Amino acid sequence: MIKKVIPVISAIIFIISCSMNDPFRPTDDSSHEIKSITLNNATIDIGDTLQLIPTIDPDCQEDESLTWSSSDSQYVTVDQDGKITGIRRYSSDKYAIITATASNGVSGSCRVYVTGDPKFQLDNLKMSVDENKTISLFCTSEKGNNIKSTEWAVSKPNIAEITSSTDALISSTANIKALKDGITNINVKIQLENDDNTYWANCTLEVIKQAEIESITLDNITVDIGDTHRLIPTILPADAVDKSLTWSSNDPEYVTVDQYGKITAVRRYDSSNKYAIITATASNGVCGSCHVYVTGDPTFTIKDKEIFMNECVKLELICTTTKGNLASVKWDVSDNTIATLSNNSFSENTATVDITGKEAGTVNINIEIKLENDDTIYYANSSVTVKPKRTVNLTAIEGKNHKWLINGQEGQFLEIELTENTVIQCEISNPGGIYDTGNLITAGSFEFEPNNAIRNEVNKLGDNISYDYMNMNNNGANMPIGSVTTDTDANNVKPLYFANLTAQEGERLLVCDGGNSSSARVWTARNLKLKGGITYQFSCWAANIDLEYDKHGKDSLAKLKFVIENPENSNNTLLEFTVPEKLGEWQEYTSTFTPTKDLDWCHIYIVNYTTVNEGNDFAIDNIYFGTVQNTDSTKILQTFTVDISTNPPTITSTNEKL
């Protein structure tokens, strides 16, 4: 019987095996999909992070990506890898729900409880006597439990004192003045809203007395006439804080000294025992001195000249030597037919002579010099060129085409030699047409994430625009005061501070947490090139996003200036306004700008000049600067009147529209 049964069983196994490996047998793909996701509930403290590990059934879905979300991101956030962060503490049994969702719609959730006390931070400080310093306390508390009040105290009031303190939404700032050197504790008592507990923060303040200058040493030095030298003082102690010095010379006719200790030898002393005394004095009255001896031969300086026929100019010879130096000076010209000399004179170390041009050419001027108490004869020389004509350079106003009527020459510039007064005219023409720039501010809608903030971009006209932003924050959450960022909603940036506000157009907007500087540049667009006579349209949108505007009042509204900086008139304010009072409402502001000539460059920037500590929060979007304009053809006659009787020639011009 056994021998008969075995073949039958083998046949059955073969049939089953063939059926399982049949390539034409349909497969069931649903067996590979996620059927369930399980997450464990979690409890974390404020500020802590935790990686959630989902249990997936079936467990073979290694490549399946999940989408994570939080029901209350103001208390608990979650990234796309399932890492959660506790933002604020929940009271009693409240919690956030974290959900992981697969691509087929299957999801799983868990509860996350946030516990722990509010956290306070106060850094230890070092400061010098007579210096003011501001320190800040930062608090993270559950929603609705912002700072109610603080009390600042110093354990040793003879070392430092609290001059003032200011409480904000989640921070408190105190101004502390150092009185004398020593170590003291700074203690802060904190009361939160809707919280009966009292919290404390403290730090150590070390006040250091500034080291003062005790001695100044200068080395004696010998210099030649006309030379300069920088004196380097040795100051003790080396760690003295205030090393500023006041320099003086007891004999500036021989040796001068500037505010940086650079000396200049002006005259030679006639005795090796004579010297000038240079003194360096510190702010506390300590001083040090050195002797400066001046030696060397006298030097003579006279410059070459170019003059015109019938022109008379004065030549000047300067001698650097001992006091009461010049005894006699003789002038001589190499060719009297080209130039003549007259009215020679001298006093102390300067001699002068008048020279008059007669004919075109070049002559040598030779000078023989004798000094007081010196038997040596010294010589100096120069050359004078007499020119027959005056060369005049004329520049016409800007335009497409230029035609000079004196000789038909084309181009904006004309160089011409004149022998008499004359009138010269130039025709300047500009063809008309349509001038379309598009928006020259290519990044004015701020459609970029802060960590990818652009710095350069080319606009429609080919201008390479460079953009600068005030302390651009790569992570919008808890951005510092006096910085900007971009986001899809102002409330995403700092929910405790900013109201809900989406972009005026597009997806993103620029958000600014204003500081209290009177000249903070929020944003700049550099290197625009503009055409003269073209009117450019400018517009922007602004909104108030201060969530506590009703508390802060009108003085807290951001005050903004849009300024165009250019070489024509330095700075021109395009717009100046205060953002709207109504919270989270966009308002458009417009202006125009018309340069009178082509501008090779100009920069547009936003200045936030609000100086209050509270509020001053705003959003900007859709900045536009450009034009579409029909221009008419123009022709202008520019007339130049040239008077060559003056040196240099006097040139006046007038413009007449033809």
C-alpha cells in the first residue's frame, strides 16, 4: 500500500508547486499596501524634541513615505521625518494630536502632552566702570501666560544699579549702570499672566575698573629738512583702555606734529644742540616727550609752467632751510624773445617773479640763491612753455545725436583751439518711440524662501540688480528684533507677535520685526540704470501686522521711507508714510521719479525710522518700479559763449528747443 500512495502525493505536490510558480497566475497587489499605522502617546517638556517611531502593518513597507501633521502647531510641531518639538506647556489633560498618513490614505495618530515649567535665560556679564550696558531676560511660557510683571534687583547696590526696566510680551529688559569694580548678583522676580507662581532668574555681574595710562616714553630722533616720521610711543600699562593721545610741538616753525604723531621737519637748525620738543599727553594728564633734531641741506622747489602769449603769471620759489634764510635771489630767462621777467622779490623762505609770454616756445628759468650765514651759492631751475592758443573743451547736454555747427563734427564732446572770444553752437536731437522697461525690481514680490534669498538678478533691461535685506532670517520662527524674512503668512513667522496676513499677490510676502533705529535700511535694490527725461512709476503695498496694536497705540506704527539714491541729486524720497492702522489690511502707495539725464546707477531702499520699542511690525509686498511711455522726438540748440581773456577761459551755455 505504501508504494502506491507515495506517487500520488508526489503528483499533488508537483501540481501545487507548478500552480504557485505559474507566470500567468494573477497577483494580488493589495497585499503590499499599508493596512494600519500605530503611534504611541508621548509626553515632552517645553523646548524638547522627540522622534516618533510608527508601527506599520504589514512591516515590509520600508520605502513607504508618510505625511506628518499636528493638530496644534502653536504647542507641538512635527517635521516630515516625524520629529516633534514642544513649543508651549499644556495645562491639565490637554494635548496635541500628531497624525502620520500613508499615500493610500491609511493614517495613525497619537497624543502628545507638553509639560515643564517656563524657561528663563539671563547671561553672566562683564562691564567696565562708567559704561552702560543693556541685558535681556527671555521667557518661554504657555499661550496666554505672557510676562505680567518683573522686579529687578542688585545684591550689592554700591557696585551697580538698575536705572530702568521694560517688560514686553515674552521678555524683560533692564538697563544697568556700573558704579565701581567688584562682583554682584542680578536677580529678577517674574510674575506670569494666569499663573499664581513666582519665578526667579539670576546672573553674576563683574564690574572691572579700566586700566589707565601710567607712563609714556618717546625716543629722540634726527630728521632731514622736508622729511616726515611717525613717532611710536611706548605706553604702560599695555592694557590701558583709553590710549588716545594729544600731540604738540614747542617749535612748529621748525618741526610740526599732527594728531597721529607724524612729525614734519620744516626748517634746519643752525646748531647741532638745538631741537624741538614733541609731547604726547594722555586724557588723564600723563605725558611723555622727545627731542627732534633737524639737519640736511636746504631744498628749493619751483614748478614748471605753461602760459599763453601775452599772459603774465607769477613764478614762486620755496626754500626749506634755517629761519631767516634767503639773503639774495637772482632770476634769469634763457630767451627774452619768448618770455620776460619782472617784479622779483623775496622774504624769509619764499621768492617770486612775474613772467610774461611773448612768442610760442619754451624757455629755461635759472635761479641763483644765497642764504643768510651761509657762503655757499645754490641753484634752482624750471621751464616755462608759452602757448600760442587756448584749447577749450566743450561738453553738450546728453542726447542721441550731436552736430557742432562750427565744423560739422558729431559727438557730445568738442576740443577746439581759440585765439579770440567766440560763440559755438551744437544741435542735439532725440528720436521718439515707446520705452518699455517692465518691472526693474525683479524680486519685488518676494517669492523666495529666506534660506534661498537672492542677492543678484538680471532685469528686462539687462541690469544686474543686487539686493540687500536687513538681517535676513533663515528661520522665520522666533526671528530677532530688527530683522526680516519671507513667508506665506505673517502669522507663521512669530504667532505671539504678528497677525494673520497672506501675500497681497502671489504666495509670499516680506515680514519685518522692526527695531528702534532711526535709519534702519530694511531692503535695498542696487545698480538700476535709468534714462533721462523718462517718468518712472513706483508702487508698493504695506500692512500693519502688530498683533497688539490696540495696546501699543498709533506711535508704534512703522514709519517708512522709500528713497532713490542717485548721482544726479544724491537722495530723493519717493514715498514717506505710516503703515495703516487697521490690522492685517494691505494698502498701496505710489509715486513717480523723472531723472533729467541718463543715470549710470541708482539704488532704491526702504528706511524704517520708527524709534519706539513696542510694535513697529509690518509687511511689504509687490514693489514695482518701471515705465511704459511714448516719447516725442526733440531737437535742442545749445549755444556756448567762450571768453578766453580769463584763465581758465570762461564758458557759459544756454539751451533753446527747436
